[in-house]
Amino acid sequence: MITAGKTSFRLDTEHTTYLIRKTKYGHLEHVYYGNLLDKEDDVEALAQKRSIMVGSSVLYSKDDDVYSLDSMCLEWSDNGRGDYRHSPTEFKMPDNSFVTDFVYENHEVVEGSVPMENLPTAYGGDKTLKITLKDKAYPIFIDLYYTVFEKTNVISRRAVVRNEGNAPITMKRIMSISMDMPDECFQMYTLDGGWIKEANLHKRPASYGITMNSSTTGASSNRHNPAFLLAEADANEDYGSVYAFNMIYSGNHYSIVEKNERDYVRVCMGINPHLFEWVLSPGEKFETPECVMSYSSQGFNGTSHHMHDLINEHIIRGDYKKKERPILLNNWEAHFFAFNEGKLLRLAKDAKKLGIELFVLDDGWFGERNNDKAGLGDYKVNPKKLPEGMKAFADKIRNLGLDFGLWFEPEMVNENSDLYSSHPEYAIKLQNRSSVFGRNQLVLDLCQKEVRDYIVKQVSSILDEAEISYVKWDMNRHIAEAFSKALQNQGEFYHRYILGLYEVLKRIFEPRPHILLESCSSGGNRFDLGMLCFSPQIWTSDDTDPIERIKIQTGLSYFYPQSTLGAHVSEAPHQQTLRETPLATRFHAACFGCLGYELDLKYLTPEQRKDIAEQIAFYKQYRKIFQYGSFYRIKSYKPNKVIWETVSEDKETALTGFFQILATAAESSDKLKVIGLKKGRYTIRTRPQKLYVERFGGLIKHVAPVELNPDGVIMRVANRHYSLKDCVETYTCSSEALAAGIPLCEQFIGTGYHDKVRMLGDFGSNMYITEKENIQQK
């Protein structure tokens, strides 16, 4: 709901209120953002009071000694009018100054969301408030859009700059959002990392000065995800005030949290001003990317639920909105580039027997792509690997009962390729400088129409010919030489590149809504809301080690739902860490996402084949809850434990993953909490899992009737065909007891083993299923 008065504007969601007022000089003042207010609450009572001059103030009006922009909570701010905080704009105006003064001009409230011309947005909003600001000296306008998504408790914000004057202006910085709030001892939480260690959660105080979260790589980046949180100091997963922010954009982003001497905190978010310069000519307009924000007094889980609901309901679109994702097998870790049709078909046949639904052929199927030094740009099938062509191979996969998917990296080119030989000008490079390479490749210049047309034609023809149902769209290097021969002003490059990418994705996939697109950029290098507007899921990380994935997926879970997380089970020791982890833990971590497998199935033992078949059957049974249930991070009082939970829409079923990182000697008792269920009686049980004989090592000789060599033939054969059962627990109790916590059976502590001992050890895990009693009876 949006209520617009003469001087105030109120935006209500189901559980939150956002208040703005117009000051007597026409500036927009931020009044309140928090829990839903009473309808009768007065704006004046909630606004910051200005009753005496603040020392060292620069006054906006010489006739008003308490009105200083620097000591106000504002919705938008300018340069040169006495506010010394970071401004959302930096415009070189027609008089060659950088002074601006944007004040209220008019407003309107419209039904639904207002679409953008070139950028993706959240859709299906309830109402939109448009407030137009005008510079006092020139006919330059800024339209501020606020869209309310009532059920998800999210508000989106963006700005559109319009030049209706007779002279151009140069924009060096234009943010999508600016908002000031009184400090609550805020802590800023960001997702930071790099390749194979994406989205690790980091916390720092929002102290005096500026704290920044940004990317300059050309993509939203694995270094700093666009999303961040501001939380009061003592907030936790379930309690306390938390503000969440994210950006529907896939390029260089920029967010700052600035605390001034008055203890006001300013949040700005938008396109990174790094190397940005945009000339806005008379009659032109510029749209900023849309940002989304949410508030909850129910801690981090509260804002997570809001953001997850927004993505599932208002970001993901097309045939895969709210649709269960298929279980896939990707051949990359099985083969790398070394495969032929025979190898692929054997792998696919094994996958079908285990219950896999989708076979994905990864890198290496085109051109001279036998390593990463050649072939990118040449999307013609390598006849040595697939002698009958892609369509014939895809038909063979479908005849096995599997859907077929294909890997591309359309934004890149190798120098050793037919495309580069024919069109070297398609690559981003400077003629007077030597090129810099990443993974032996250059980036194609999506600012050029010819390049965009080439990509659309090449990719579309293969998709249609082979009737592809899934695409993995990769991008394996950062942009470095920001230059395009198609542009006169190179300050437009980074933004134009992203606009070009969105155009390409729209042209390819909008006419083919049946294709499931999974975005990838060396894993999670472009995990953002912009890409999710086109790809319903994203390859979370090239790291498939479940212990690293626990950190990565936990970080992403603060903003992104499980339905968007590509998560695979791979071989151990893992290619990224050399860590040996139990097969059960690899599966349990991958369960809380879109499940896939990425290993050479021919090397599985008979017992592992049974195990994986059981895993897949279990996931299929509960797939909807794993992918679309309400996700909770359950607080653990032990530093070596991580607990995840997802709850069904009807709140009658919960699935809980209990992960142990490193075991400690004589582990004390564990307790399992299950929250978020409706009131009633429930049965909780452990998912049975196999304990492989090799995990016991030399200990096995102490329990065997005869002494056996732990590395001998008998033990190797036994490990292939037999396994022990781990502890399975079953209890019936109330939802209140589950929320309080159920003590679990003891872990192995060096004094023996039997069926009531949980055998976790290093990197062990359990999965618990909690179901309402009437579900059990059915």
C-alpha cells in the first residue's frame, strides 16, 4: 500500500513501513523504515528534530539557522549545498560546476511495477510511487521510483535522470538509492571471496567514515557480491533489526555505508563510478539499475525469507518459475576435455540407472577445443568427438530417457580460433598495447552490434538443431581493457557491455522459455539478481568440496534461495582442496540447492552406486521442500557445527542438515532444534546412511573375527560391496519440544561402536526428516 499526502509518503508492506516527507524547502527527508506502524502514527512525531543550530553548519537558507542538509536524514542529496556526505550524484552541469540542488517537483502513484527499457527489474509489484525532483537552476529531472512488494516485505528503488535542457550534462556518478538512518550500532555484513571461495560472510562495524562494497571486474564479481546487510549490533539469526540490500545488476556495482559525526548512517547503492562517465544530451534519459531492500525485526532469517520470496515470486520468470529443477550429471570433472562419444554414452547410461534426469555436456565439444588454449568462439561440433554431430548425439541421450544440456562460453574468444582469425576486431583490446589474458582468452566486445548478432546466431542455431533443454552459460575471466571501437565515450563501456549481455540473453532465451538456463562465471563470479532475471539458477562455485560449500552456500543463503543454487556431488579427494569427505556429506550439502553429480560413475563401487541411487530417490521425494522450502540457519553453540533447515510451505515437514566440520576428542552431547513448524505432534527421524569400511582404517582389525590387513585385498573387496549402518534415531514429540531442542545420541568418542553411536568424525553429517504425525499415518 502507498499513501501519498501533500507533504508525506507512506509505503506499507505486510510487516513494514517506509516513511518519507517533503521539507519546507522541497528536499526529501527520510523519516522511518521498520516494523509496520499504526495507521494513525504521525510523521512529525517520528521525524528527526531540528531545534538548534549544529556547530560548523553550512545553512541552506540564511533565514533558517536550523536547516542544514548535513545534519538531516535525507532520501536524496546533492553537492555544493552544505551536505558533506557522499552524494548519490556527481554531475557536471551546463555551467561547468558540480553543484546541484534537486527538490520536489511532483509525484504520482501507479498500479503495479513500472518496466524499464533496457535493464531487468523485479516484476509484479503492487504499487509504485514516482517522485520527480528538479534541479533549481536547470531543467534536469530525477525520477525516483519506489515499488512495493507487499507480501514479500520488499521495496525496490531506482532513479531515472532526464535532461530537458539545451545543453549536455556529464554524469560521473549516479546511484540508484540513497537513504539516511540514525545509527543503531550497525554492523555491515558482506559476501566476499574469490574463485572457489565465493560468498564467505564477513562482518565489520559501520564506523565513522565510509565502508565500501564494490566491484571493478566488469561483473558483479566473486570478490564482493552486490548484496549486503546492516544489522544492529546484537542481532542474530532470529532476533534483532536487520536491513537487507541487493541490486538487480550484473556489472560493476558500488555500495557505501557512511557514518557522520551526527551518528547518521547513509546507504548509497548503484553503478560503480570507477571509469564511469556518461554524457546525457538534451532530450535523453538514463535509467539506473533497480535496487531492492527489506527490513525485519526477526533477525537474519527474517530478511532472508523476504529476499528469497522476492526472488522466487518477482525475479525468476518463465517456464521455470516455481518449477522443480532436474537432477543432472555434468561430465566436466569426469573427463575435462578428454572424451569421445563412447565415453559420454557410457556415462549417460550409468547416470540413467542411478535416477539422473538430465545429462550435461560441458566444455570441449566444439572447434579445436582440446584444452583451454583454443576453440572459444567456434561453436561447430568437433567431428572427432561427436562424429555424427550434436543433433544425433542429443537424440541418443534422449533415447536413453535423459534430457540433454550443453555448455557454452559465448562472451569469450581464443586467439587460436576461426572467429578470431576472421574477426580480431570482435575482441576487447587496444591496438597500441599488448593484450592481457585470463585462462588464455579474450573477452568479446558486446558493445558491438555485430558481436551480439554473431553470438545470438551461433548459440541459437545449436539450441534449435539439437533441441537443447538446458544451457550452462559460462564466463571465465574478468574484463581488463575497457575499450570498444563502437563507443566514442569509453566511460560508457562497462555499462554498455552489461546492456549488451542482457540484450543477447533476451534474444536467445525469451523465444525459448522451455530451456533451463544456468548462469556461471568461473562459478559464482556473477551471482546476482540481474542474471537471475534470465537464469533461474546459477552455478554457485567451481568448488564442490562440501566443507567449502557449507561456507559458500551459507553466505549466499542470506540473500538467495536454494532454488537458485547449483550444487553438485563430486569425487573425493576434491579437485579444489584435496580434502577427503564422506559421500553422505557431499550429498547433504548439495541437497540444499539444485542437485547434480559431477564425477566419473564408472569408478563407483557397487556399494557407492546403491548409495547414490538411494540419495537421488530421497531427494526426489523431498525435492520441492529442498528447493522451495523456507530456509533457516539454526544457531549452533559449538563452533564446529553448522545446521541448516528447510520447511515445507504448509509448515508440516522440515528437513535438517547437521554438519560437523572437524571432530573434537570426547565430543559433548549434541542437541537438534527444529523451528518454523505449525503447532502439533511430529515424528523426527534420521535419514539412513552408509558407513564405508575404509573409514575405520586399522580399527577394523579389532572387531573382525580374524586379523585383517586394513589395506589388503579382503578389506578392499569388503569396502566395495559392504557397508555398516550409521545410527538412526526416531522420536515423537511436540513442535514446542522440537523448537526447544532434542538431545541426540552420543557421537563416537573412542570407547566403542554400536548402532546407537553417531559416527560423524571429521566432515561427517546427518540429515533429519521431521513430519507431522498425520503425514506419517498417510
